[in-house]
Amino acid sequence: MKLRRPRRPRDFRLADSAQQIVGGFLLAGPFVVTEEVWVLAGNMHVLQALVIVAIVFAIGYAALYKADTTRDLDDEQEVAGVPVRFISLMVVTFGSVTVLALLFGAPETFLEGATTACNPVGLFRASGPVLENAATSCELVLTSFKAVTVGSVFSVVGAATADSIFAK
């Protein structure tokens, strides 16, 4: 006699997003208000931040569909071929860190002397590489983006864990 593995319901519910939000905020909070994270972000290169984004996507996918053996990727609701649960996880992951950073006023607190004015047209007209021009003219926005990517590494772990543990 072969035992069947229990399957989770196919529908992605609002409760699933709520679980992800709780997990994402829980683990992101301590990192958003830590000066070391903002100093680290200030010293990072944009390419490092983009690699971290890719790592966050990989962690989220692995946690939802590889580590959790009771969830079947083929049974998930999809939008343009991407599972709704995964989209929700990424929105919660990056959104929770961004919301906390803005609510606590972290960019203004830790980046007091940063330049806030961004001129996208001027970036492309200036001589030299575009990324270097962006780094000098949009320091506050760029460093905040990098800090959000650092915090998202922890947020994705919390959100995916909460989604897997508390799912029915």
C-alpha cells in the first residue's frame, strides 16, 4: 500500500500573504535600523546589489518549491507563467524592508549628507560611465536601494518560512 503525500490547496489566499508579511517584517526589522547595514550599503557597488537581488529570488524559490516537499509547483496559480505565491513572496520581501526603512526614517538618519536630487536626463548627458554618475547624483536613493537588498536577504527567509510553516 502506497501512502499519498498530503497536498496543499491550489488556491493562493489572502491569509497566505498575511503569513508572508508577518515573517517578512519580523526578520527585516532589526536590519533596517542597524547603522552597519547602511554603512555596508554605502560601500557596495550596484552590481553587488543586483547579485543580492538574484540570490534573494533564488532563496525564495528554493524555500517555497524545493525545501517544502508538500508543495507542488505545477498546482500553483500562475500569472504569465510565474506562480502567484512566488510573486507575493518577492513583493512582501522587498516591500517590507522598504516600508520599514521609510517608516523609521532610516535613509535620512544614516545618510545625512547624501545627495537627494536625481536628474535622470543629466546622468546620460554627463561624461563618464552612467553608473558612476548615478552614484554621485542619486546617492540617497541608490544607497537606500542597496540597503533594502541587504535587508531582503533576511526578509525572504522569514516570509518563506512563515508561508511554509503556517500553510494549511
